[in-house]
Amino acid sequence: MSTNVVRYGPRPPEEQVDHEIDATKAPIATEAVTVAYLTDPDIVAAVLPKPLQPADEPLVRVQLQRVRIAGRPPFGSAVFSVTAQHGERQGDYPLFMPQSTEQSVTGGRETFGEPKKLAHIEVARDGGSVSATVDRMGYQLMSVEGRVIDPVELPPDQVNAEFYFKFLRAPDGSGLTDPHLVYGEYHRHYELLENIDGTFELGESPFDPVADIVIREISSITWCRRRTIQVGRIAARVPQEWLLPYVHQRYDDPALAAASDTEPARV
């Protein structure tokens, strides 16, 4: 009989650890370009599943960041969100959360319900010059170019919320299994915050149509260095009928990927 350890076999209780939760309990070190801009109120209303409602201002927040978590190699991350409300709670509803590593994609999607996808992300700073891009499946989806112009007074420690929907598609195609609204709560401590004078552009893609969230007015572009602890919790059970019209926000359409007319322009 073989005495080799079968690593796919069961693990004892002390080794049954959710490393995604463990990683987010320690401060996550982030350097980020954040773009805030106004879009049209009807656009925000169109992308929000119930029970989320539009916030008072049709604000879009885009973060392109390089992330360091203890025990993991650094990776690129981005969050493309519209502001929303759930009852009295205001937060961001991410439409698109590209990540540069498979581990970040699967951990965030399966643990918190984050709408993550694999992408190529570059965030660079050379002196006062800053640039950041997100490319996915051959399409450039976001780009920032600019220069740091002045420091901003550091905000107090704060808790920012993001809203996620955690669910799985039913294996027989009949709908969704066990959908819930999740609060992702981000406890943030800022170490550096600076204004950037620059430009922000959205690209066109049939898979990730961020260009539909049109830019009406850029409110700010900033560079920051911060530390974050992430806490997730279930806020409410959600009827699948509320989410079914929006499931496509999370998944690529295989028909689009196969169609010959979706060949991307080179970036």
C-alpha cells in the first residue's frame, strides 16, 4: 500500500483555513489612482439590481491599484463602481473588478461575491508622473495619464462600503442558487493623498462595456497610499428574480467570444 500523502484528501480541522479571509484581516497595502466622475442619473439607475437604489449624486468611482498582501506576490487590481444606497447605507456597487492574478479573482468571487475577472493591469509612478491602464481580452478598457500637482490633507480613518451579490448559477439553467446581498466593508487608513492633473479615458469592449457609463464631468483624480482591512458580511437574502436580468454583468458571453466580428483592435 502506498504511504504517499494524497494532497487532495481531507485536511484536519486546524488546516481547514479560508486563506482569503485570513489575508484580508491583515492590513492590505495599496497604492492607487482613483478617478471620480459624474455620469447620467438614468445610467446609474439602469445598472442597479434591487434592492439597491441610486444615491443622490450619479458618481462613478474608478480605482486602479497595485496591491501587496503579506505572504502573496504583489498584484494589480481595479474597481469600477457606481454609487448606490441600500436603505440608509451608502456605498459603491462595482460593475467590474479586474484583477491580474487568478488567486485574487477566485478568492474574491467565491468568498465575498465580488464580480472579479482576470485582466492585465499596469499602475506606474515615476517621480510625479503617473500612468495606469486596464487591458482585457485585447481591449484597453481604462487609461489614466497625469502628473501629481499638490498634496491633499489626509482624511481620518474611515469605513467605506461596497455592495456585492453572492450567488451561483443553477446547474440546470433554471436560475440562481441562494442569492444574497453582501456588504464589503473597507477599514482604511491613508498614509498619502495627492491630486493629479491628468486625463482619464474609457475604452470600448463587447465583454466589459464600461464606455456605456459615460463621463460627463471628472470630479477628481488622485494618487494615494493606504492600508485596508476588509470585512464581509451578508446583509440580506435577495429574490433571484431581482438579479436574473443583471447576471450578464458578471460573466462573459461565450457567443461574443466566438463571434468573428469581436476581434479586438491591438492595444
